[in-house]
Amino acid sequence: MKAKIDLSQTPCDQLKGVGAKTAERLARLGIHHVQDVLFHLPLRYQDRTRIHAMSELIPGEHVVIEGIVDSIATPKVGRTRLLCRLHDETGRVAIRFFYTNAFQRKQIEIGLKIRCYGEVRFGSEGLEMIHPEYHIITPETFFPNETNLTPIYPTTEGLSQLTWRKLTEQALNLLRQGALLHDILPEKILQNITFPSLHDALHFVHRPPIDAEINLLVEKKHVTQKRLVFEELLAHHLSLLHLKKSFQVQNAFSLEKKSDLAKHFLQSLSFTLTNAQQKVTAEISEDLSKQNPMLRLVQGDVGSGKTVVAALAILQAIENQFQSAILAPTELLAEQHFKTFQKWFAPLGLKVVLLSSQMKTAEKKSALSAIEDGSAHVAIGTHAIFQKTVSFKKLALIIVDEQHRFGVQQRAMLREKGVQNNFYPHQLIMTATPIPRTLAMSVYADLDYSVIDELPPGRTPVSTIVISNTRRDEVLKRIYEACSEGRQAYWVCTLIEESDLLQCQAAENTAKELETIFPDLKIALIHGRMKPAEKETVMSNFKNGKIQLLVATTVIEVGVDVPNASLMVIENAERLGLAQLHQLRGRVGRGAIASHCVLMYQAPLSHQAKERLAVMRETTDGFKIAQRDLELRGPGEVLGTRQTGEMALRIADLMRDSDLLNGVQQAAALLQKDHPETIQALINRWLGASAKYGHV
Ligand code: ADP
Ligand code: MG
């Protein structure tokens, strides 16, 4: 008797219709075995189970129609190359092609019966379908109605939906005939969850029955999809844990804790650390003393004081005669950090250098040589800091500040930065993006994780008002009052367009307008297109009070720290998301003075925008805002599509499926403990060739 075939070992070319060319195209998608075909899951579904009468068609619908060809035209002018008119007993529809081939032109003849699937539109011929999928119906090529919802697969050039349907059909048949596809998840895990079996789930998602709840399917919330989602999330989680483990066995310089410098530094500060800062500092210090690289994420709301924590980590490196690098997301923040660290470190006799992409050659040269000969203790810059021309003498610590969108791939790449003679630098990643804890533990499962869950004392929470821009005069009055009382203010301009240039122009116009209205106020402008030196001058003038009102684009979103600024006006606040509003508002309320944020909007407000502004008015707690953000926004958005995109999930969505994450984390722990042998198979099944970041 023939042994049962194992689909995870059966190459695709065993399937009918898979020649060398198709096999190669499949391979490009990471599909090598029949199992991979089964785990190539539909993106969406179409209902082709019913032939619609032409008289009942509604433009916009995707439907199947069947009719007789009445006329065929091959126009020589215009875009249309082939236009056929069809009729059935109830009405007429035209089908239109903008490109055709000789075969097609020969194949379609007057009097033939054609079945088409496509979107109904209204065009110059009345009801039309453009480039429908079609089959010619003859007595010999009888074509049954579809009995299932039709799956639509993600695909690439050269692989049609029809090919995918044929491939998955064969794979499902093999499965029905008893071919092996291991349910990798052990009983113990499956017991706890009421999911259908893997076989049933795969059959269902590839060929949902006509009566399947299509709404659930579309939203990927059907229980059979959940079964697959769970397994996929588990595979990803395990791959991140694997990544973490592989990093943990690398070498790093052990940085012992000696507290002289730290003590001096702390004494020089005008404040004492909060408990949360102390706790996180201790965690970091412990990590740094190990011989394996630290990889820790510090999450702390805006204004929670992450910079000091980073400074203490850097001092520990310096005490062990090592250099540190600070990686900032914007030039502006890099410049800010440079000032802060100079102020803190210069009195301790330590050298801090800035690397900016637009620095003068001589300046850059001297910064580079200080980094190279080791006289610079700290180097600060944007990603420019990791160009080939920069070589550190003894780098032991990298601080990554405020990376909002920091995907798995980027983290993997960063791990490789600064490696010298197989010694990896320790890494500290700091973020203010407050994402709920369960989610953080999944997205960042490859990192250790600390939270600064306390703000420094003496902060008065920012009070927020939401106001229509028809009341701009009142807002202007407020600005004037605040500035006259010796305080400072931000005026933030927003634009929907991604265009940096337009944003800057809008800010320029507003600055001019405000200068005309308030000739006696000192007003300045800052935006991303200014030269670093100009920005620096503006920022330092704002910081030391020479400027009263700073008109800005959203460049000031991260990191800017001017405690005397106590009023922020955000124009067209309805255009921004919650995370961005929260970040921006975090620029005020940094000192002891009561601060205010004015969210000015342009009516009418969408329901979502109204909700967002209400959330901002109600709370200043970043975690609460993140939670509401999660509820308000569609799948995948809170983390930034790029982040989830980088995880390249097939069916799961971290936000939509966040209810499964706890179970996933438990299951992962259980597999690691009791069934380590299953882990690689699970990762291979779901991440396949794309699991490249599994072995950096
Ligand atoms: P973020 O976490 O947003 O990066 P920063 O590190 O910029 O916050 O700190 C915000 C402000 O709070 C800075 O002016 C900083 O000097 C100040 N600060 C930090 N820690 C404390 C503390 N323990 N007590 C008082 N002020 C603090
Ligand atoms: Mg910061």
C-alpha cells in the first residue's frame, strides 16, 4: 500500500498544471510545497453562485450574467478595442475590452452564449462590463454554476485567479483523500479553544458554502478564520521569541555599574528621579552589566522623562570607557538632544557630538574624527549616524529615540549596526507611542520591555478645549494674553496633503498673518525645510524666551521640550489622528504652569473626528488615548500600517484579533516548555521563506 503523502513535503509541481514556469512564479511568493498552496489564503470573496437577469442589474454590483452575443465591434478610434453586445431574455448588456488578443477576437462569435463575471457599470452603451472574466458556454464545455463563494487570492503577474482556484482545488482534494497535513498545535492547546479542526478551517476559507455568513468572512471574523488567525499569530510570536533568543546569545561588552559619574550627574539636575524612572534605570543597568546585548524597549508617555533614563545608561557605558550613539527620528530632535546632552555632560568633562546631514564639511570632519579616535563619548544624529563613513572606536550602546514606526525588519537591521569583532552593542529603544500592554507584548515580543508609568510631580494636566475656527478671534485673544503674561505659545499648522512643501507654505502664510495681527509679539517660524542652523537658532531663541509665539508644522511633534510654553493651538485638529494629537499636545504641560491646548477645527466634523476630539478633551492619559484609538480606528492602523505590513501577516491582524493575543502568548509558552519540537514546523508553515529575520 502506498504511504500517505505529506503535503508539507510534496512539491507544488506534483499538481496538475504546474510546469517549470508556474513553479517558479509560485516560488517567488514563497510557495514551494502543496501545504504552502493551502496556506495561501483568499483576500476576499465573490458571490458567483447565481446568474443575474440583465434586467435586474445595478451599477456597482459584481455579478454573473449569461447572454447571447448580438454584435461584435472592433473600433479603430478611442480606447475600446473590442465591444460586444449581449442579451438574455430580460435585457441587454455590453462588454468592453481595452486590449484583446487574436485568440480572443477569433473565439467570440455572434450567436455564442457567454457567461461573464464583472462589475456592472453605466456607460455609453447603457449597462456595461469592462474586462469581465468570461467563458464561452457550449454543450461540450458545460460550465456548472459555482456552488461556493468564489475566493479571490492575492497574486502576482502570470498567476490568474483561475490558476489559483485550480491549484487550491487540487490541494483540497488531496486533503479530502487523506493526504497528511499535520495539525501542529498540540491537543492541550486546542482543548482550550473552541475552534474547528485545521482541515475544516482550510476547506471553509478556500471554498465557503453559499450560506456562509459573508459579513463575518469579509471582516475575517468567522470562527474558521479565527482558527487560522490563532495559528498564524502563534507562529509569528514564536518567531519573535526565537529572534530574541538568538540575539541573547551574542556577545556584548559587559558594562559594570560604577556610580561616580551617575552620582555627579544626578546631583547636577534640578530634580530627583521619579520612582518609575529609578525602576527602569535599574532594569537597564542590570542588562548593561551582562555579557549579552541588551535589547530593551522603554515605553513612557510624552513628558515622562525618558531622556534622563537614557543619559544614565550612557553614563554607565562611559564609565566603562565605551561610546554611545543616540539615533533620533528627525534632525530637529537630534539637535535638541545635542543641546540637552551638552548641557548635562559638558560640566562632567564629557564630549558630545552631533552628526547632521547638512553640517559644514569641516564641522563634520571634526565630529567624525572625534567619533573615530574615541574622544567623543556620545554621538547624536539621525540615521546618518550609521553611514559607512562613521566608524566608532568603541561603541557599546545605541539609544533609539521616538521611533513610532519601528517594524521587525528595521529592528533586525538595527541589530547589525555597530557590530565590531562579533561584539554587539546594547540597545535601548524609547517610545512614547502608548500601545496597550497585550499588544506591545506581541508586537515587541523580541524585546524586553519597561514602562515609565508615572509623570514627574508638579505637572498640571493640560486642559484642552475644542473650538470651531469660526471663533478664531477668541483664540487669537488667548494667544495674546498668554504671551503678554510672559508665557509662550505654539501655533501648529496641519495639512491633509503629505506634501512637505505645502505644509511649510501653509505655516509661512500663517506666520505672516499672525505677524500682521500682532506687530508687538515676537513671532518665529519653524518647519522641516529650514536649514539645521536656522532651526537651531529658532529653537534656542524660543527656549530662552526671545521668541514668544512659535508657528510650526508638525515637525515639533516629537521631543521638543520648552517648559515655559504653556499654550498650544492646533489648527485643523480634525485632520490629525489621536496618536499625533497626543504627541503634539505633549509639547505643553512640561513645567509647573497650567497649560492649555486649543484644538481648532473646521466644520463639519465627521463622526470619527468628533470622537477623536472628544477623547482629547476628556483625557491626557496616553494609555487611555491609545485604547480609544484602538476602538475607533480600523484594523492595523494604530501601529501604522507599515508596522503590521512588515510582519507580513496573511490572515491575522494584530488590532482586529487582539482578543486572541493573550491565548497566543500562553500557547507560545506552553509550546516552548512542552513541545519545542513543533516550533520550527509552525514557523516554517506560516513564515516560510519570509522568516529571514528569524536568523539574522
Ligand atoms: P520624554 O519622555 O517625553 O522624552 P523628556 O525626557 O523630554 O520627556 O522630559 C520632559 C521634561 O521633564 C524635561 O524638561 C525633563 O528635564 C523633565 N524631567 C524629567 N524627569 C524629571 C523628574 N523626575 N522631575 C522633574 N522633571 C523631570
Ligand atoms: Mg523624548
